[in-house]
Amino acid sequence: MSSTEILFKVVDETTCPYYKANDAFKLSGNALSINLDSENTFISTAIVRIPKDRNVCRILISDLTNVLIDYKSIDKIPPIEIECSGCSGLVRVQMSDERRFHHTADTNSISERTDLIASLLSNFSIFESVDEFNLREIVPFLKIKKYPKGSIVLKKGSPARNFYILLSGMAEVLDDRGGCLSRLSKSDVFGEMSLISGDPVGATIKVQESATIVVIEGSDFKKILNKFPSIQMYLAKILTKRLADSNVQRADETSSGMSGDLSQMPVAELLQALDLSQKTGTLVLSLSEGPARLLMKSGKLIEASYCDKAGKEAVIDIIKESDGRFKFSPEFPQDHLDTPEIGSLMEILLDSSRLIDEEICV
């Protein structure tokens, strides 16, 4: 960040009870206004430092604070002159030539900005379960970008790179013909499914109204998920709802028996549909290294095998496969009815995605 403080000096005063000519005031902070779910929220961290041994005039302090609010940040305030709006005396203050004290942000200004953004994040449902102290750890991963109307944020088929949170504006989820599948509004998230599964982006996202969007790089997104399991659970609920809204028919077909090609329905997407259905059955896959089998009971994974791998290790190798056939049947072997579950498919998908990333980095 560039300058963190600007200096205002009294250039004229007439019977002011508090200040004299050349008294100086330092102004710093930020002011941010943003649309949240059901209301507009304004956050300000304006700080005014008054001359030593002088009394506090709340009217003048308010006037200086309003300058910051009008221009949103210190760096945007032009050379200006203001008059105090109160009491019996006249005070005129002018921005000094020494308007910028710091050319790089000091520790206090960074801390103030971090607190401001952490407070903002706490208003979004995805971060509601994370206290503001821990939210400070997430702030360095955030990038805020503005997209004009008509911009393409994500294009179907492109590699998964980022996670997105819509701060303001509107966006549309488009099908292959450019038709609107659904609309995204304030606080909605997108891009997470491809990051979790490792598959290319599944739908195009187009800005319908000028939008401000938080962008988190994929590698940082994985770090956040590993650090905060509650965010994993939130995303699991989002994925389930999204699938419920757009793929109910496919999930119903899957729960009653279904077969197909992995080129049409990737493994990760198939497992997400099975998780949604919450049914019991057997998934058999014909893959490059041979057959694979997964047993599900009420949406929980009971058993997984592929080649010489079992459990989560088998799931990791299965998710890596992009070619092959699958067949799901509601039949379930009786001798496995009392077998302990390995875990929920969604949690295993998140863990598998993290382990695959670690393997790539080694």
C-alpha cells in the first residue's frame, strides 16, 4: 500500500475555542461500502490524530472523517481545503504539502486493513463459522477484481484455477447454447466443484450486471479448506444443493440404476451425484488398469477397491481416471451390511483432491 497518512493544517481560525493556526491533524484509514445479502454494509476505519495537548473537537473530527468517506481511501483524496462546520469559531484546514508520511504500509496500517477485511468476510455465510481472529489468516489469499457487464469469468472446458465469491452484482451460469441455467447473486460462490474434482470447468459464468468478485487461487483455496473443516462442510452443503437444483433427475436415475461413459460423466461428478442420492448400492467401473468397485450405504462409502488399492487410496486412483465405463446398481451385498463406513463421499472427494495435489508437488 502506498501512503498511510495525510496531513491537514489549520490555515485560518477566528475565535475557535480549541485550535490555533498551524495545528496539524493526521488522517489515515479506509472506508468501504458493499452490498451484502439483505442490506448495504458500510465499514470505516478512519483514524484522526489531533495535536498534542489540544482538546478534541468532535465536529472537526467528523468533518475530517467525512473527507475519507467521500473519497473511500487516503490515496484518492486530492489537495483540498475544508471549513469546520460547527460551534462559534471559524477554522479552515488545508491539506499540507506533506500529505504523505509513509511510502510503504507500516505494521499498524496493514493490521488495520486486515481487521477491516476480516470484519467484512464475517458477513458472508461461507465464513460465518470462522471467528475474526482466524479470518485474518485468510485475508492475504484474497484478490478483489471488478468485472464489467458481459464479462466471462469462467469458460466451460477451461482448467480449474480459482475459487470465486460474488461480492456485488449479478452473474449467470450458461449452458452450451448460451442459455441461462441459474443466476448468481451477492455472497454466492463458484469454481469450487472443478477445483475439488480436478475436472475442467463445467459451465460458463457470465457477468449479467457489473460485479465485484473475490478471487482465491486454487492452491490457496486448498490450504484454506485444510485449515478450516467448517468451510469444507459449508461447501459440501452448497454442492449438494446445487446438484439438487440442477441434477435431480440424473441423481434419481443414478439411485435406481444407471450406466454410462466417464467421458460424459467424470468420476468426481458421478460420486457427487451418488452422494446427493443418499441411496445404497454398488458402483462398478471398467478402467484402464482393470475393474474397480465402490459400495455405498445411505450416501456413505463402505468399501472401495481398484487394482491392489483399497479404501481412500483406491478412490484417489479411481478419480484420476478419465476413460472407462461405469454401472451403478441398487444391489448391496448382504455380508457388508454391518461393515463400518469409510466416510462420506464428499469428505473423501475433498481429501482425495488434496492428496492428489500433494503427489503432483512431490
